[in-house]
Amino acid sequence: MTDQAARKALGEVTSDLFKAAMGSVCTPVAVVTVFDGARPHGTTVSAFSSLSLAPPMVLVALDEKSDLLAVLRSSSRFGINILSHAQDDLAGRFATKGGDKFDGVSWMARAGAPHILQSACWFSCEVAQLVPGGDHTIVLGNVLETDYDDHAPLTYYRRSFGTHSVLHEQAS
């Protein structure tokens, strides 16, 4: 049986089914940032992962229609800000199009990228490669600088924001 025949026999994976299944995966909420000239620019993503230890690399996936991706294609540096549990308002702000998303946001230029302060962790990266991936582009980044604070990360699960909690051993 061919792969296509097997998929037909099992049923088509629709966009709605795929989104529902992926909603069951808890992901960190990150804001990818770049400079557009001197102006900071950012967008919220949920597709972020470590990639390599030697050399240190991460990856993010950006929608092909993303304004940030258009800027990133002509830039070599970008930042990844893993938001803390107290920054859920920023997740929504940076998920929208237009406007100056950085108005009222505490940030600083650091290692060639905008760093949102009070993030759980932060990475400054150099673009290593842009890889097509369906309706997204996967950005592979070499990590140039990183830092973290002792803040619980903001997570996204079943279309809601939350945070990580440590499971405690049950008393026997």
C-alpha cells in the first residue's frame, strides 16, 4: 500500500484536526525580535526548540506572511525571548499585526537584538539557515549569547496561557 493510499484509508488529517492535536502539546511562548534599522520589531511564536549543543543552536518557525520574517531575511541577528508567566499580555500584543508593539515594553538592545526584560530566558542568534517548511520558514540560529532569570515560563496549551509547575513526590 502506498503512503497516499494509507492516508486515505486512515482518513485525511484536516487543518482543524491537526490544530486540535497540536493544542494538546504544551509549548513555550516566545517573542522573536529583530531590528528593522533602529526600530525594534517582534512577533509571538510557539514553535521554538533547542537544536544542537555543539555548536549551540536553536530553531523557530515563522509564518511565510510574517512581517518579522521579511525583516529577518535581510538581517543576520535575531533575539528569542521566552516569556515569563507574568508576561501573558506581551504574548497577545506581539501576536498582532501593525502598531509599535514595543510601546511601554521594557527592553534593551543586547548583542544585536532587542531583549525583552523580565523574560524567563533570552537568546541572541545569528541566522545559520532558513529552511522552507510548508506555510512556514524554519529559522536555524547559532546562539551567540544567552541568559536566564528564575521566572517560570509562559506556556501555551489548548489555546490558553499557563505556566509550568513542578510535580512533588507523593508521600508514601
